[in-house]
Amino acid sequence: MPKKNLPLEAAAEVKYRSDDFTGKLLIETRGGLFSAIATNILSIDDPSTKQKKDALGEIANIICGNVVPSLGEGGREYKIEPPRSLNKDDLLKEEWREEPIAGITLNFNDGRVDIKLFVDGYSAAKEKKE
Amino acid sequence: MALNTLVVDDSSVMRSIIIKTLKLSGLPLGDIWEAKNGEEGLRILQDKWIDLALIDIHMPVMDGEEMLTLMRENDQYENLPVIVVSSESAPGKIEKMLKLGATFIHKPFTPEILKEVIVAVTGVSNEYSD
């Protein structure tokens, strides 16, 4: 069952760019998964906040590296920036009001992870088309 | 033969993942050394006996391509087995690393994949595995 209304714990973004596209991948955790991800990846019981942020960022980096090459035609060269941990203020900024081009929600135990892929200009282009 | 292994990645989380995966692979491991960029990696190579290097591409200070290029220019390390572990998907970048004699593993990876590649590049016996 989808777990709605869970407060946001943490988020990380990875920005990417090619000659034709720029955008970012956003990952958000809720319901205890911020800690669970680091605990599982690092095999430690009580990860520090830095370890949790690093683990979430690394997951975002891996997903971005695998997803972004599927955008547009094959063979494009992409530059993927290092992951960045986001706070709630970051997420309220204008740039995050864009609509993601794709997203997925994964429910685990009592928590949830949302992964969203953004292509800059997608919302504006979609509005114009409509 | 126990493999002395150098893991070079700017992400401490990714180094932990690689080391954990190495241990799960069941291969005979000796000492494992960690470096957070190519410069540190080269320093460890100068000081320690290393049988295998696993290196990332995108790192600050000195990236994986520069590290590998310098290694191949040095008689001591020109034939050292190198596995590039990266989420990089740009064909041009991967091709450069392959031309420098590295083998490429795309993140994410399993202990089985890592083991298969290590056996192939080092010729280490598989007999110690589970």
C-alpha cells in the first residue's frame, strides 16, 4: 500500500548535462529509510548523519548514471555532477516546482523512497504543447 | 595467492561498498588499501605491494583517467590489473579507459560480477571461493 503523509526525512540530487539536455535526479526518503539505506550499505548499526547523507547521495549517483543515458538518442556524452544533499529549504525553491519527466515510488516496510527525474524546460515545453 | 588490493574512490560510501563486495566475493584477499583520489592512489602504489587496483573515474584532485595514464607510463605499474568501477555511461570515456588497459564494471554490481572480472584480469585461482 502506498504510504502517504509520511514526513520527508532527507533528499539528495545529482545534476547532469549533455550538449542537448540538462536536468537532475532527485531522491527523497521517508519513514526511516534514510537511516536504513546507510545501515544496509555500510553494514553498520548506527550510521552518522554524514554517512547517511553520503549513502543516499551514492544511491542517487548510481541511479542517475544508469538512467540518464537512456534519454534521447544513444551515444551522447553526459557529465554527471557529484551528489548533493538537500535540506527542506532547498526543496521549496522555484526550480523544484518543475514537473518530473519520470518518477517512481518504492515502499519498504514502514518507509518510502521517491525517485524523480527532471529535464530542464520540460514543464514549460509541456505547457506550450497543451 | 592473496590479492593486495587498492580501492580508489572519492566517496567513502562507495569504497565501503566495494570492500564489502570484495569480501563477499569469496576471493583470497590480502591487504586492502583505500585512496580518495588518483594522487593518493599513486602514493600508495609507490609504497605498497599492490596486485589489483579498483578505481573510479570522476574524482577531485586527480581523476581515474589521469591516474591510469600515469600508471601506464611507469614500468612498475604498466601491467598492473586495473578495474574501473563507475556509473559512467559515456562511451567515449569508457573507451579511453579500456584503451589504457583497464576493465570496466558498471555500478551497481554484484559480488559475482566482481569476482568473475577479478578472476579474469588477475588469473587468481577460484579455488578459495565458497
